[in-house]
Amino acid sequence: MTGKRSNSSQKRNSPRKGQLHLIAMKQGSNLLELFQPGSFVRLKNQPNDLPPFQLISCKGGSCFVRQQTWGQYIHWEVEHHRLKSA
């Protein structure tokens, strides 16, 4: 049996139609987590005693967040890569 390989191992490892195939993220990857406006996020180095921030919007690599106690017109601009979902 030279020159031919069995396709059975390739079929077992490939996702079937309509199924998701999960891949582990590499450390230092350029992928950014998708945040929805109104969701709650935390800073990567945020202390546990500080409540999560509410996400207002994201555009161009930066996001506007606020604390609920700050009021409607006070917000903070943070780089997207510094945020994680709460």
C-alpha cells in the first residue's frame, strides 16, 4: 500500500456540516472578545472590590465604559484589549 492514505482519520477530526469546531486561543493572539453595548466588563487588572463597568460602545480599538453610580454623562475611554467580560 504505497502512495495512498486513508481518509478516515481526516474525516473523524474535521467538523461536520452545521457543527462548530472550537479552537483554543493562543497566548498573545490578536483576537478581541466581542462585547455588546449594555453588557458588563472588567479591566484585566481590576480589583475584586470594584464593581464591573457597563459598556457603552466600542469603536476603533477603544471602548467607552461607565460605573452605574457615575451618572449618565460620565464615562471613561479604555483600550479594548484591557477589557474582559464580567
